[in-house]
Amino acid sequence: MILNKKITQILLNNKVVTSDDREIYEYGFELLLSTILGYILVITTSLILGMGVEGIVFLVVFVLIRNYTGGYHANTHFKCNSLLVITVLSVLLLSRLKIGILYLILMYIVYFLTIFIYAPVEHENKPLNDKKKKKYKLVSISISIIISIVIIFFYKIDIELVKIIILTLFSVSIYIVIAEVNKILYN
């Protein structure tokens, strides 16, 4: 990304940061801009499908839980954002299908067992000490319990949003399983 370097240069020119910290700021802005781009892609994709609210629900649930569970990470921003678009497309398009309540319950159980057994998934760029691992597991389980209450509440009101939430959580469990399989295959 070029924009991250331009922003950092502006900060350097205005003596907001020192040249010693240049690489840190360039990397930080690169991550920030890539994240913003990912959010824009999700919202744009969902708007194109006429599913803006559903896209926002996907984004909130996905980001909220993924911050604490971890999972597969692509090795470039392009691949990461491409996978995010594929995931939101999959969730939104699958949500249009008639999915029976038993399948939704099964997907939620798979998700919950996956985070209970494997979360948080550690990444080489984000190592976790034992204290953080326990905290992230507790937070991910706590968020999941809160989401369970939301699902129960919305089940009679808006089954379509319930499907989005469960499909999103299920996609998170897929990312976790892929990360665990990659650990076995490549470590």
C-alpha cells in the first residue's frame, strides 16, 4: 500500500512521529487501511445483494467473535479481503435457502464445540501467553452465550437474522478448523 507510507510521511513532516518509528507506523496504517477496505467490501457486497442489514449483522458478529477465537489467517491483505468477501457472500447466499431448525442447531453446536476445544487459535504474528489464552477463551465463550440469548430472542421475531448469525458463527468455526489443520500439516 502506498497510502500508508504517505500518511506516515505527513506525520514525520509534522514531527508527530520520529523516523525511528517509521516502519511501525507504516505497518500500522497498512493494517488499518486493509481492515477498512475489508469492511467496505463486506458492506458493498451486502448492498449489491440487497442485504445491507444482514451484511452489517455478519460484520458485527464475525469481527466480535474472531477477535477472540482467532482462526485461519491469509498471508496477504489481498487474500484476506478476498476470503472475507467469499465468506460474506457464502453466508448471505446460504441464508436465502430454507434451512431447517435442526441444521441451524447442529451448526451452532459445531461452532460452540469448536471454540470450546480449540479457541483461541494462536498465530505466529500474535502469540498468546497462558493468561491471554484463558482470557480469550473465556471472552469467546461469554460472547457466544450472549449471542445464544440473542438467537433465542430473535428466533420468533426474525429467523433470517438468526440464520445470518448462525451461518457467520459456523464460518468462524471453519476458519478455526482450517487453522488447526494447517498447524498439523505445516508444523
